[in-house]
Amino acid sequence: MDKVTLDQHISRQFNSDLEHLKTQTLAMGGMVEQQLQNAMRALENGDSELALAVLETEKEVDAMEREIDEACTTVIARRQPAATDLRMILAVSRSIRDLERIGDEAQRIAKMAIGLSEEGGSPRGYVEARHIANGVRDSLRGCLDAFTRFDAQAARQTMGKDKQIDLDYRSAVRELITYMMEDPRSISRVMNVLWTLRALERIGDHAKNICEHVIFLVEGKDIRHTSPDG
């Protein structure tokens, strides 16, 4: 089974409940995607106001997670779903946790942006951060698109990008550590960039997790801690 649909129930309300869960999850995904984009723009431009806006958005993300989680609980209690319907609800519940954590990491990047803007100047590592952020954003878009279409193959393709993100992250960390050793005066500022890179790498991991949830939804396979093809 490559794809699933949400229009196979006698109860129109049940269909509506499931569609609402999907819509709200994607809305939350769009919110954290924008949050990440704004956090990186704040970092690159030294824009503390935009960074503060990212911090405020995190409150909305947290509230949305609670709302969707409560809706999942309500649907389970009222409908007692089984098979694909139950997997759908579980996939939503797991995905919103990862989305909320992506929001947390975007918030951390925003805090680094504020710290760096106060110090002034552009520290080493911005090019690396921008490159990794582009890869992470592609992965985040990919996992949300796979969820939109309930497409396990697209989810697997997106998961494959995480290896390159990890390689780029490790390479950037090595370069920045070498730079700090050569110029100890840069340690404080470059450490903020290192923490930003770490946050981006974690966002990539959470995007990969969402792909795993999509595969679980579509195929009924729990591939966590296994090969995507296993």
C-alpha cells in the first residue's frame, strides 16, 4: 500500500475529525518552518527584533501542540479507531512532538542570533550555517510534503538527505574548532555558531523522525532504529 486516504468512513464526522488532525498538523509544520526561516534570517542579518518574534512564535507552537494532542485523545475516546485510522492518529501525535522540538531548536537559534547581534560583527561559520540550514529546510519541507500526500517513498527519499546533513555538520564543526584553536579570541562568538549548527543538526533528525512516522502510517512498519528499507 503506497498511499492511504481519509475518506472511507460512513461517519462524516469521523472523516472530518481525521481531516482536521491532518490539517492542523500541516499548519503547525508550516509555522515551525517559518520559525526556522526567521531564526536563520535573524542570525545572518543580526536582526534582534526578528529573533524576538521567533521566541514569541514558540508560544503559539506549544499551544498548537497541546490542542492537536487533545484532539487526538478525543478522537480515540469517541471513535475507538483501528488499523489505518489508529496509525493516522498515532503518526499525528508523534509528529507534533517532533515539530514542537523543531520549534524549540529554532528558538535556540534565535537566542544565539540575539547574543551575536549584541557582540557585533559576523563570526566565522555563517556560510556553513547557511548551507546546513538550506539542507535542513529541504528535509523539513520534504517530510511535510510526504505527510501531506501520505507518500512513504517520498518519506524514504527525504530520510536519505539526513546523512549529508550529518556529514556537513561534522565537517563544519571540525573547521570551527580548528579556527578557535588558531584564534582563541574568537571562542565565545564561534561557540554560538557551533550551538546553532547543533540545533540545525537536531532539526534534521526530527524531520527524519517525521518521515519514519509517515512510513508507519502508510505501511504499518515501525522502522525506528532500523534501516528505512528494513
